[in-house]
Amino acid sequence: MLAISRLKTPTPRLVRPIHLSACLLKALEEPRINPVGIQYLPWNLQDKIFTSNTSKSRRQLSAKERGLIDISKQHLDDNGLLGKKTSIVEPITMDLPKLEGRSLDEHFYKLGMYSSEPYLGKSKQFAASSVPLRPQQAEWLLQSGWTKYEAGKAPVRVAYPDENDALVFDTEVLYKISDFPVLATACSATAWYGWVSPWLLGETENLRNLIPLGSKEEKIVIGHNIAYDRKRISEEYNIKPTKSMFIDTMSLHISVSGMCSRQRPDYQRIKKTKRELNKIDIEQIDEDIIQEVQMLETAESENPWIRFSSLNNLADVGLLHCGISHNKEVRDDFGTMTREEAHEDFSRLMDYCARDVDTTFQVYKALLPQFLKVSPHPVTFAGLRHMSSMFLPINKSWENYIESSDRCYYSSLEEVYNSLVKLAETAVSLKDKPEEWQKDPWLKQLDWTIKPFKMIKGKKGEPPRLPKNLKLPGYPEWYKKLFPKAGAPMNLTVRSRVSSLLLRLQWEGHPLIWSDVHGFVFKVQPDEERAYLKKNFTKADMNTETNMALKDDTSGVYIKVPHKDGPAARCTNPMSKSYLSYFEKGLLTSEYEIAAKALQLNAQCSYWISNRERIHSQMPIWSDDADMGVPTNSPKDFGIILPSLIPMGTVTRRAVENTWLTASNAKKNRIGSELKAMIQAPPGYKFVGADVDSEELWIASVVGDSLFKMHGGTPLGWMTLEGTKSEGTDLHSKTAKILNISRNEAKIFNYGRIYGAGIKFATQLLKQFRPELSMDEATATANELYTATKGIKSKSVIFGDNKFWRAGTESIIFNRLEEMANQDLPRTPVLGVAITQALMAKNLGKSGFLTSRINWTIQSSGVDYLHLLVTSMQYLIDRYGIDARLMITVHDELRYMSSDADTYRTALALQISNIWTRAMFCEQLGISDLPYSCAFFSAVDIDHVLRKETDMDCVTPSNPTPIEFGESLDMKGLLNKCDTLTSKSSKQKRLTLSKIDYQARVPVLEDLDRIKQSQVLKYMEVQVCKSVKELKAIEWDIDWGVRSRGTQVLDHVEETTKKTTKKTTKPKEKMTAPKSTEVKMVRKMKPAVTDARAKPRTPRVIPDRTHTDPVIRVVEPLPSQDQPAPPGSKNTLAALMAPSTPPPSPRVAAEEVFTAQELQEIFMSTGA
């Protein structure tokens, strides 16, 4: 049993006055501190947010709650956190808008419905309808602009599809020529539409033609990867949002049936095998093919999820959900055709586009009902709406940025290239001096073979001549390979393997040597081997070497050049940026100064090399291409980029976009890394945004804290809320201390662990940060980290004899996450979004994918957080007439573009949205309180460019001029600027949300919690106990029926036999179950247990020789005549867990006999 009594600090009683007098007002302004030192919101905010639980927050604590507090305090004390300094600040007073309902759940339901309608209703209606038959291939008219095709009517030209409800839309592009569309089709419930670019018909030479779709009507526009098509709609390029909602069927599919990255290789392997087998003729079938078919059937039976998932392209999605086989061969023609060829083949291309639309509609019709079932809360649908309408404003700085980055990049390349060419020419000059290159340890590794060639006999009277296109005759092979073809310039970069040899690289004075098996190695003398192995270098096994000169060399030992991915990985390019630190430490050297400079320049260019193509492929639209609502003096004064964002692009429903959502922050030594800062607000506007502090870490911690019904109840929860670098009590500092690494490096370990990564991940990562460690040392250190955090794996009857974690700072969190992940249908705890079919337990077979399912719970809850934030923001923007629009979100950060006049109101709306969202998470997880430290954003940024911090100057090699700083305000600073959302210049909008019907729902985790309520103290104790002895003691109490609920106490055991009713007594025996025992268990009525730390009385067990099977006789007191029996009280131990009732009359009871095995099963059924 836990030694809770060790605690000297008495548990405080949180008794709050209900009737307030004037003398108490000052007291109510004092900070509210919970039993473990976490400051809560002041009462003036608490009562406005948790409106349905204000009385609950003020009531006296129950015995169970005090018991939970004691366990929490002991757990924190064991981890050196109890009594540590916490941040207590003066609480603020602010004007919060009234909730739209009597609870946060009702409030957000109504906000979600407000943002979703009328789009949600139109979506359902369209999914329940049908579309007309598409026009025949020959019926498409070759005329520019939109043409409407309606059954029984002649085609007619229209300005844009005249539909007010729903459209399915698709565009086609000759992508090798231009990003602008040449064809488009759409369909509604009543008609088909076709659009043709005037450029395709030769009516204009201007390629930059966008498609009008109409923006006055509230309609839904559906497409597969609809962001691709939205980029080609003219009305979307305006600073004011249109009334169209874009629904992406790819996102619907991923939410319903998407697979995780770990499943994809298995899926592709099995599907590839299936395709190959389907191509085999019956005559070709033999034993090998039959065996392959059997292996395929086994693989499919072991991975049943494959039947419920597919890749994300339209062809695979259509086949999975609708059984449609869609031929995508025509798609390739758009990458090869000229304008003239596309014009000539117009009908076939138009028919292909229309077939895509038809398939997309069928997919939408099949998926929308499933999506709404998987994502039942309207906030999720509202989030989908807002996430699909993002935009990025730019100006002339965009093109200057690309030109400057390219110029720096090519300048760096040229400098390195010229130096390498010079070294290559110097080396090749030795081709006729073999005695020199043969004694050079680097040059002798090159292929100096000079192949003979034949001269072609010349014409009459002419000398013999060289064959045409003969590449560098008379030169060695290594040199010839540097030229792609005769007459071409030398292709030589720092990434070329020969460059490392030309630069004469060496590791601690030992020349680098190339091995086809081991990568780059270096040779040391036999007496040096031990010293290198002691430093955790890896010896190359030359028995497997294919280069005979190296294999047969016994004069030394070959050591592998270290690699960041561990000893098994090969170093193939010591000039990559990961080796820059070795150059700086003097471990990797060269006799040429250009080597270090080349490595620095390579690192400097690395960002631009990786991102240049994606940045160049962006599709900026300027003010002369569309009406943008911003006055300009020249076309390049203002423009807009629409990101190609998939709003639910991963199995966890995170948004996906390959440029903006992955853009790094500006670094002084990285060309082009100032990318984000090129998103710049037009005159009269600012960007207002914030990062959610430790979003997913906080979500994970509050999941654990919720079991204590108190914030900071777990060590992880406490560290997340109150841990500080200065005190060394934050999570990252604790991890850094265990691993002996930097705090920033520790962050990677912590987030990886929360997402379910194991010791193998930690070991590999630790080797990267501390290469001096051996694998055994790294593994031992990683084990130490996981023992301290995740805990020790144990078994207990309380967990149904399943394994669970205990004694770690995160044990409670991981047990909870695993319980959630192992449900038949896991759902996010706040919005109740269900996991995809590919990760449902019933579809997984032998492959549990537990890590992926845990990761899904945390990351998908992070997506819920974002959806709640943007939905709340849209409500406040509309209600208070704030001139602001969502610009972009990047996982845990979001940015709005706001007019200068409304920047502070936008910032305040963000803070209010955040406090509502955090509170919603707390309420749904069963805690009707919110920590003060996380209620508000630590800062809201007001800036004229997009960047991580407002005080970053964004100076890089390609941007030497610092960018002017922005403004960053904490909550108090913001309230000094703006303390209300109302404005004299903006008219408030009357929103009639009270008319929205709301049905109260049961919190998602309530069913999971209900099982544990009767034994919640034991359930928590086993998770925090530090020794096996304590664990056994806790289980002992449970095994022998020590239970309490209200006034009913199972108190002692009396011996009885079948032969006599005479009571006998014996001294207490050692508490082990006798081989043959019959005992009578009698409930005695005693007052409620008020001290959770009180030890239960030890039952007396007396052997009975009259029975051969161990049995326990349970006696149930009969109910009194005045009091009916409680539900479920039919002679079972479940009755002992029932709600308390007045004491029954002490009359003789009926008996029912249980075996010990049956009794254990009864205990298990109660959740013990």
C-alpha cells in the first residue's frame, strides 16, 4: 500500500461560500490555488466559463476526492515536485462574452452549427440526390468560357454555373506549359457545365486565365483534392472571403478510411502482388504461383484492414468506396500535349474531365454520410470549411526573394564548382605519371584506366580522324565520367563522390577511403584499433568487401566514418551538412581551405536545394489577373498565393501542404530560409496570430490529470503547467538531465515518446546527439529515461491481468492513452471523432499498430483543438463585426489578416477563443476548472510579415536587410490596449443561436471512467506505487473483498460450516487462500469512510475440512420493509458497489455460495 501517511501536509478543504457578502469580495479576488499549487482562473472568469458547474467548484470535497488528492501529492513528492515553486500571479479581470448556452458543450455545438449552416444542410441534401447523365463525348462544344448542358435543352453560354446549392468541380492543366487551366467541367443536381480557356482556342496569347465560379451564393464546391482546383477560380483571389465552401473528397476518405504511414508499405506490397497475379493466364499457373496465392491470402487474412482502405488518388478511392474502375491514362497526355494537340483532341480530354467529376460525385455520395458518422460534432464540419479557405498575401518582395535566392545559390555553386574543376584538372594531369598518383592515398582510389580507341580512316587524301561523339579519348575513366556527353561541361559538385577524394579529406589525419560495402572508411594501425573502438567507432568487416585491394590488405584496420543514423549506416557523402560540426571540431580535415568553405557553402545552400523547386512552382496571382479588393499602383504591388492544402491530409486529420506548412524559420546561414517572411500584409492590414503553448503535450497531460479530477495531478501535468527552466522542473529540463543533452534536443525525445515512440527510437536519436556513447550505453541511458518517464511494465488484476505502466512520471498518461487506443472504436475525447476503419481494432488482425493508435489520439485531439479555435474565432468575428479573416494555420499556430483598426480586437478574440477551447477540453475530460497559466496565449503577435517571432530580423545570405520588428502582447498588455470586443465603429451582428436545438451528450470517456469509479483509488494507487511489495499489498486488499461505498462496508469474514452454525475463532493466520475453505462474508453497517488513508481491517480466514473445493459464502442482508432493495442487489458483490442507501434492518439473510474463481470473476466484472 502506498505510504500516503508519510505526507505531513494536511489536505485542505476547498469550501467556497455560496452567498457572497461585501466583506468577501476582496477575498474572491485572491488567486485560487489547487491542492498541488496550480493556480486556477479567478471566480469572475470561472463562473462565466463553467456556468453549469459553478456550484460543483465550490462544494466540499468528498472522501474519494480527498483520497485522489493524497495519491497525487504522494506521486508528485516521489518525483521531487511537491512543494516546488509555482508561478502565482495577480488574477486579471476582463469582459468575457456570455456563452451561447448553459454549458461549454452546448456553446460549441451552437457555434459549430452556426458556422456549418447552410452548408451542412446543402451537403446532406446533395449527397442524397443524383446528377444528370453527363453529355456524350461528341456533345461538348468547343467554345470559350462556360457552357451549360441541361437535359432536353440546347447548350447555352453562361457567365458561370448558375447554381445556388452544390457543384462538383474539376480542372485540367497542360502542366508542362503553364499552371493555368485549359479545361474544366462541373455538375449540379440539374445540369452539367463545361469551361474552355480562350487561350486554347487561340483567342488570346495570354495564358493567365482563371475560371469564374460565382461568389454571391452560399454553395458547396466539391472536388478530389479541391485545393488544386480552387487555385484556378478567379473569385478566390480577394481579401474578402467568398460564400463558397470547398469540400475535399480526399479529406473525407482519409478521415473515414485513411491508413497510417506504417501501414502503407504492407498495403502497396499486397496490392502489387495481387495485380501481378491477376495478369497471369490460367495456362501459366504452377506450384510456385499457387504458393504465392496462398501467401497472399495469408497476408490479407492477417491484415484485414486492407479491405477497408486505399491510397488517396481518385481512381483507388473510387474503386474502394463505389466499385468504379476509372481509367487515368488520359491524364498523362496533359503532360505531353501542345496547345494544338489539345485543341484537336478536345472532345476526348473534355470527356475525361467529366468522368472525373462523375466519379467524384459518386465518392462524395458514398463518403459524406460516413464522414458525418465518424465526425458527429458540427465543429469538425465547420473546421473543414474554414481550413479550406486559406490564402497568403504577397507583394513585389516575392519575386525579389526568388531572384535573390537563386543569385546567391548559383554564386555559391559557381565558386565551389570552379575550385573543384581546378582540382580535377590538376589530378588528371598526372594521367601519364602513374608513379605519382599510385603513391597518393586518395588519387590511387580513382579508376585510371585509359581505354584504347580506333581512328576512322579518312577520306582520300585526308588523315585518319576520331570517331564522331567520342568522349575524351586518351583520358582516364574517372575523369570521363564527369562529363555527361561529349562537348558537355563537367558535372562536378560537392555531392559527387570523387569530390571527397579530390579534396583529400581525412579523419584525424587518416585519408578517407571508399568502400562499396561500408561507404567511406579510414585505415588505422592495429595498435590504434582499441582506442577507436573505445570511442564507439565501428570496425569495418573487410571479409564482405568486394574491392580485393581492400579485402586483402592486412597492414591495418579499417574504421567506418560515423553516421548520424548509427553504426549500421554508411557515410556516402562526408561533404553533407551533417558533417559540418566534425569540420568545426577538427576531426574531419583537408589540406585545402576550399574543403571547409565548400562544406559551409553546401550547408548554406541546403535549404534552397531542398525547397527551390517547390517555391518556384507556387502560383502567385497578381492584381491584374483578378479583382483582389486592394488598390494598387502597379500589378506587382499586391498578389495572393492560395496554398495547395489538404485540410485533413493524414490519418490523424492534420492538414498537409508541402511548402508553407513545412517552411522553417529564417536562419542566418541558409539561403532562402526567409521564405515565410515574404508573406506580407497589404497597406492598412496586419497579421494577428499566436502559437498554442505545448498544445499536444498539454492535451496528453490533461488526459492523465483528469483521473485525479485536478490539474497538475500527474508529474507530467504539473511540469507542463508549472515547470520552469530556471528551477529545472520542466519536462524538457528533466529529460535533458537524464540524457545529458541540451534542453532543445530533449524536446524531440519528449514529443516522440508522447506520440508512442519506443526505446529503439530514443537510442538511435541519443546516438546522434551523443556519438561518443556505445550502443550499449545509449540503450542503457534510453532505458533509464523510459523507466523514469513511462515507468515499469507490470501486471495487475485491476487492469484485468493486462500489462500496465507504473511508477513513472507519465505512467498514468500512457495507461490512459493505451486504454483509449484499445477500445473497439476509439474517439477523440472532446469532439468525439472516431478513428479510421484502417485502425479499428476489429480490422487490425495480428497487427495492433498500438503506437499509431496512441499517436492518433493525441494528434487528432490537437486537430480538434484547432477546429474549436477557428470556429470560435469566426463566431466572434461575425458577432462583433471584426474586420479579420483566417489566413493560415500550421498545426498549433494560426494567423489572421486584420485591418489596422481591428488588430487589437482580433487579438482579444484569439485570447477569448483560446480560453473557451482550453475550458472545453477540461470540461469534457471531467475537470470543471482551468489553470491560469494556460488559459491565455503567452503572447499574441501583431506583425506585417509572417514569421515565428516578431523580433526575428530574418537576415539570411539572400536577405541581408533586416525586416522591421512587429509587436507581441501578453494578456495584460493586450487588455491595456483593448479590453472589450465591442467597438463604436463596428456594428454588432445579432446572431440567433438560441433557435439551434441542442441535445446534451454523454462525454466520450464517461463509459471508460464508469468502469473504474468503484475502485478508482486502487486503480490510481497501483499506477503510482514504486515497488512490487506495494503493488501486491494493494492487490491483496482487492482480492479479499475490502470495498467501501457510502455507508456500506464489507468489514470482516466469519467462519461457517455445513455441520454447525456455532461460531469458532482461531488466531489470525498468514493471508494465503486455503486449499479448502468455506467462509461467510457479512456486511456490517458503519459510517462512511472519511479517511482514504485508513487501513482496512484484515479478514480472518479459517479452514473448513468439510469441503474439497475452496468456496466463499456471501451473505446479503435483506432490505428493510421501509427501503426497497437497490438495483442489481441480487446476491452479488456488484451490490456492494451500488449507491449508498439507508441501513437495512439487521435480519437474517439468504445465502449464495461462490467458488474463489467465481468471486474473482465478479471482482473483475466490477472493474477491479
